[in-house]
Amino acid sequence: MITSGIKVIEEGSSIDIEGLIFLSNGVELIVNESPRSEDFEYLTSFFKPRKPWRGPSSEELDILFDAPMQFDGNSSVYICRLPEALIDELSIMGIGDLANLQSLTTLISQRSEEFSKISAYIRNVVNFFLKDNGAFKYRGIYFSPPNLETTAYDNNKKLLGLHVDSAYTEGIPDNKPDIMRLCINLGKETRYILFINKSIQHIREMIAEYEMVKELRYSVDDLVAKFFQYYPDYPVVKLRQRPFDFYLMPADNIIHDGSTEGTHHCDITMVFQGHMNDLIP
Ligand SMILES: [Fe+2]
């Protein structure tokens, strides 16, 4: 079962638990998986959640949800909804119906004034969560095919499976990173966030129960593989991200991915990266 670690925080006083969280039956190592779509194939070996998915026990829910709800940028996953007025504007734009980046570019050129207004609104929302008043990077809008068990891919369009973002770190981070990923679901279907509710530091401590981690110079990928080798039954958390929900996650401090399994339409996400507030008011 899940043990104490990374917390989930959902905005709002009444959390709709139904369908919000699922837990896997551990993970499995997949080798030489056949391509999932015309455009994407998996790395030669990767980890994915092992089925079946199940609902969490009440004890596991207590472990996963923080009380009182306080956001710690290094040990929380925050799921939140865009303001309703912004959702209305985005719905009118119809981005969720688009199939690729090219059609988005066309739409933006046709309706540049509306898009500028929406863009400014989104930046205000993102800015609310940032340290240093604006120290964030807009990563882009990403289109991915539907129905992928895991969604993250590298520059060669190879799907990664469960991973830790390491763009800002080399080797195993000694200090808590505070780079946060903010991702908005602009698609028309619910997608899911997959993650292990343990920080890199916590994972290192768990591996140390089996071997002397400090003596070895693991890369972050090695650390992920070692964790799954020693804890293959540890559940992956699958957290719902509805259209116009966004999440905040310290993606270089958590083993994670996205999932669109079972969907029929293009997955569209808008991603920002930056130094987020440790505490969201
Ligand atoms: Fe990632």
C-alpha cells in the first residue's frame, strides 16, 4: 500500500473523490514494446504501471491528502481548476477540437486578438504561483495522439515511461529542487497524472535499505530503475486531470508521467516551468 510521502492537494473545499485517484498494482518493466502509434514508440526498456487499477483505501486517502492543505513546492502535487471565466473563453476558441500544432497556428492567426486576451489571462493565473514575480518559462502547447498509457516523450519521439525530469539536474540532486511544472489540460477529454508519492531524497533512502547508495554514482534514471527493482509492488498514483484542470508538480523531484489511456481525441497540454511559491495562499 501507499506509505507517507508526496501529498496531493486539490483546490476547493469539497473534494470529489469519486474517480479522482486510482492506484496501480506496482510497476512492470517492459522491453521491446511494439509502437503505439505512427508517430511514437517506446524506449527499448521502460517502466509502466502494472494493472489492475484500484481505488485507494481510506487509510491511503489520508496518507495522500494533506491536512491542513498547505502547498509545499517540493513535496506536493497540486491539482486545480482554471477560473470559470477563462474556461468560457477557451471553450469559445475551440482549441480542444484541434488535431495538431499547425491547425492551432492557423486558429491563432485568424483570431489573434482573442488569443492575446486569453494568453494574458493564462499568464496572470500562472504568475500567481510564481516566485520572483515572473521567473517562469512558457514551454509550449503540445499535441499527442490519444490512448497512450504513458505520454512523455523525448526529442526523438520515444516515449519514456515513468521518469524524473532531469533537464535542470545532473546526477542525483542533493538539495531539494524547486523547479515546478505547471500543465493545463486544453484537450476535450480527461487525462491522468501518474506519479510515485516519494521525493528523490526519499527514494534514495528507500534504496539505501538494500544497498549503499552514497557509494554509487547513479544517474537519476539509474535511481528510478533501482527503486522499481527493490519496490516493484509499490503503487503508482493515477490522478484525474479534467479538461481545464491544471497541475503543479516538482517534476525533477518525482517519478511521474501522464496517461491518456482510453481517450479518443488528441491530448493537448500547455506547459509552463518555473520557480513556484512554496506556499500557495
Ligand atoms: Fe516529465
